[in-house]
Amino acid sequence: MKDKLLIITRIKASIIYINNMVINFPKTETVLRDNITKSLHKLLYLSYKANITQNKYYKQEILIELK
């Protein structure tokens, strides 16, 4: 699936890159690894949500969550 938004394609590329780096983390750092992947996936989710939403109020809330 090809996305037209540049930010979404860059977030996906970042997820792939960081997932390759996170594999090398020690097993004792599972909490850190999970937090990193959750944050990246939340960023991708909010980017899609901001693209779909038409209401300005919801877009402002999404931008606040991204900060």
C-alpha cells in the first residue's frame, strides 16, 4: 500500500529502521523496547487519524497528543 503523505511514509521507514535496531537490545530491556515500539505505532496511528479527521477541534487534540 503506497501512502501519499510524506510524513506517514517517513514514520513507516522509521519504524522499520528502529525495529531493526531494537532487536539488538538486551533481553533485560524489554520494557524500554516495548515503550519505543508502542510510541512509534501510536505516532503512526495519530498521523492516520489526523489525515482522516475533518473537524478542527479533533485535529488540535491530535496535535497536542503528538507533542
